[in-house]
Amino acid sequence: MIITLTGKAAYKGKDYAVVETGGVGYCVFMSVPELDRIKVGESVKLWTHEYLRDDAREIYGFPDQPSLAMFDKLLAVSGVGPRMALNVLALGSVKEIERSIDAGDVDLLSRVPRVGKKTAQKIVLELKGKLVEPEAAPAEDEVVAALVKLGYARDQARDALSKVPARETDVKARLRAALRELGR
């Protein structure tokens, strides 16, 4: 399996680039915005997804690991193939797409070529709530940071803090309660 590909962009087509490395040219399919950023003759490093079918072996390229991870999540939705997933990624940054899906923005996803209303709804239904981590309140961040400074692992600190009753709103009180939880 090819995970990353580093080489020289030898050619650009409508929806792909040929990346030469080690004397071999690889056809790498990419979203149009990412393809526009590549200059023929320049060195590129891409995160890749190798897509195998009975009749084809295709490589899809991404500028970074979060884009590749989003592509993989989109592929997990039934009815979404690699070309459709690339078109969804062309809508904007990964964070923007995650927020749109989490907000249930079916209209935005319906703008993607070959994504109808039903497919957009399916993407939202299957991925909503799984992409964007809820932001912790500033007090929560302070308590977790204090527990980490005391030597606890971040996951341990978050777990202990999740068991603290919500009625405890003061940072010091939440810290004491989390320490009691960790002491058990």
C-alpha cells in the first residue's frame, strides 16, 4: 500500500497529476483546488489512498493527513465513491467540511457534482457528530492542564473530569473533585 508519494510533478491532466519518483510515473487523482496548487516540474509530497477494484488500481492524492482521513471517512459512507469524495473535498478546507456536515448542511453537499439530496442526507446522517470534537469550556481546559502538570495523562484527566457533577462550576472545585475521582 502506498501511503505517501514524493517526487516531481511531470504532467497535469484535468483531474490528475503524474508524479515521477524513482524512474516511475504515478497517476494521482486529486481535487481540482489541490491540482491547481501543483506546478509541473516542481517537487511534491502527497498523502495517498490506493483504491483497488477488480478492473482498476487508482491512487488518490492529498496535501496532508487530515484531508486523507476525511476522504477515508467519506468513502465509508455507502454510495460514496472516490471521485465523489474528491468532489466533496473540493468544497473547502477539511474543517469547513466537517463543520458543514456536523451542522447538517445538506444544501452545501448537494452542490457537489453527482451528489443528490439523498446522498447528501446519507453523508450527514452517517458522519454527523463523528467529525468535530466538541470544544471544551475554558474552565475544563484549565482543569485538564492542571492535572497534566500534576503528572496525569491527558486522557485520564478528561475521564476524571467527565465524572465531576456539572453543578461544580468553580475551577478550583472542579479540580478538587477530579483529583478525588483520580484517587479512587
